[in-house]
Amino acid sequence: MSDYTKEVRKRGCNLLMVEGNRERNKLFALIFRCFPEIGINMEDIWIYGTNIYMLYEDVVREYGETWTEDDIDLSFVISRKQSREEVCYKDDFVNILLVFDYERHDPNFSEEKIKQMQDHFADAADAGRLYINYPMIESYQHLEGLPDEHYAEYNFALVD
């Protein structure tokens, strides 16, 4: 006999995957307070805990070197890696959004990896849509407003 008293799986949500707590707790908490119509709840934000190059390596580890030819399920890869109580699948989500920093200074930096990720993760309703912060998420602190008419003219010193 089936046991129908178990918690029903939450389906049809939006998933937002970010690098760390700062993005989740500061930036997106503020965005969602200002724009509730976005329809993403704080519990729908998963913290990956490391950068895009480690995500790339996790995808290669799960799907192999020819992963770009496969139907990648990032929510499955991440929920398994994070030892979530319940493994999730991309069909559980209406949209999957990935927000990661460019991280040019990282020893694993590769423009080819970034390009592969952008090419593959280009559809939020399918494998996911990747958004790259350049140079990093904290750059939003330098905007004068939204929109910022002078954004294209800003220059910042590079620190090695």
C-alpha cells in the first residue's frame, strides 16, 4: 500500500544558483524585496560555495569530457554534491539561473571554459541560463543608479 503522507515535492519553482552567501544574503535579498514580482523565494537560492571553474569541473566529473553534447542536469549535480536531503532534477524547476563571477585571477581560469558554459547554459527553461559578473558581483556597488548612464566610461585599477 502506498504511503501518501510524505511531503509532496515542490515543483514549478525558479532556481537561482549563486557562488556564496554574500550574493544570496545581501544582493538578491535586496533585489527580491524591491522586486517581488520576480517570483524567486530565498529558499530557492542555492549557494554553490565555490566558483564557476569548480562548477565546470563538477560537470566534467559527472558527464565526462564531452559534456557539451549531453543533456546536463545542474540541479542534480549540485544537489548530489551538497548532499541535499532530496536530490533535485531540472524538471523540478521552471527556470534555472546561474550567477557566477568571471574570476580572471583564478588559477583555473579559462576563456574556453567560460565560452563552453555560456554556450551550453543559455536557456533558463532548459539546462539553465548563466550570467557572468564582470569582474565580480561586488561591482554593483559602483553604480550611480539604475540605469547608470556613465557605466561604460568607468575605469578601475587592476590589482594583481
